[in-house]
Amino acid sequence: MDLGIEGRKAIVCASSRGLGKGCAMALAQAGVALVLNGRNKSVLEATAAEISKATGVSVTPVVADIGTREGQDAVLAACPDPDILVNNNGGPPLRDFRELDRAAMLDGVTMNMVTPIEMIQRVIDHMMQQRFGRIVNITSMSVKMPVPGLDLSSGARAGLTAFLAGVARTVADRNVTINSILPGYFDTDRLRGSVAAWASKTGAREEEVAAQNAAKVPAKRFGNPDEFGNTCAFLCSAHAGYITGQSILLDGGLYNSAF
């Protein structure tokens, strides 16, 4: 399918690896010029080179922490008027809620709620003026289904979802959409790190822990970042202008619900 966005420009935050990279690759395959962001220079530049070589589109890597004003400034300097914004950022590590002090909680809210809102504030007026804009936020299935130890991440991302629910309805008439994708278990460095941590804690082998987690999913496997990216690209397409204010689960059926 031609997504109708060839020649558009996108900022994809935290896109040097994992789900962000999957979104960047899918958008590039649709002909979208990219600004990528990450904190590890060598990994980011390698990802930019890989995507550029595979697709032939313009890919600009910006080494920055998107959670800081300076990082946002750097990314927006590389692409002042994006047509597409994919909000993504690392989440707080697994931790018992009793261990969270005020500073940790404020950091988590800044990372996963305040930062994406700030980015949207800075790009949405241009999108409205040109009557085209696509904003996709990568959140988590934990917004709908609690995951022990991810309480801070879940709370911040749920706050973002609620905040943007009203905003999405105020810009829809200008062909600007705001949606979220809620990933379940995807085969990324973050998931593998969690598997390794749990294996270390329990004494189990990493392969056993991974297999146990995959077995919980009705699809009986972890998701692939490429399929996540393709869903993101469709939400950013010219065909998705009637989808807004939605939280779309990509979890292989793990969230057990009829609605």
C-alpha cells in the first residue's frame, strides 16, 4: 500500500534501536525523510547509515537526550517543521514502588509524560496551519494492564494518554491526529535486559525466562519491532486521518478483554 506520505518529514525520538528504530525504518520505507535521536553516538550513527542505505531517504542523526530542553532544541533545529512526530523515550527500570523517592517519581513523569507533551506543544501549530500532522506516542500495554514493578512508567504513560485525549479532539478538524501504540512483549534490548535481570534474581536460565514470558502471550511469541513500525507508519499515513485519540494495543492478545 502506498501510504501517501512520500516526501514528508518526521522526527522519531529515541530511535537508535528497538521500537523507535522499527518506526523509523517503516517511515523511511514509505519515503519519509527522518531526524533520528539517541544518546549513544556510535549506535545512532550506525542506525542512520543502515536506514539511509536501505531506503535512500535523507536521515539526520542527532545525539541528544530528548528529555532535556537542550535535547529537544537540537532535534527541532534539525527539523523545525516536522509533518510527523513519533514520541518515544526510555522508561524507569523495574522497581518496587516502595523504593521510589520523590526525585525518582518526578524523573519518571518527566521522561514519559512531560517530554512528549513538550514536543507536541512545539510542533502542533505548524501541523495545524498546513492541515496535516501525525503524532504517535509509544506508551505501553501497562497503561491498560498493570505490570508489577512498572508502576511509575505505567502511571506516567497513563497520564500522557489522558492528557492527550482531549487535545486530540481539538486538532482533528485540521487533519492532525494524535494516537498511542501500546506495545506488549517485543523482542528488544529492553525486554532482553528485563529477562536477564529476572534470570539473575531467580537463578533461572535466560532462555527459560524468555520462553515462560512468550508462553503467556496467546500468539506464543514476542513481537518484532518491524511489525510495530509498520503499524506506526500506517497511523502516520494519509489514510489514517479518521483515527485519532486512540490507544492501540500491539500485544499478541495478552490483554484479556472483549472490548
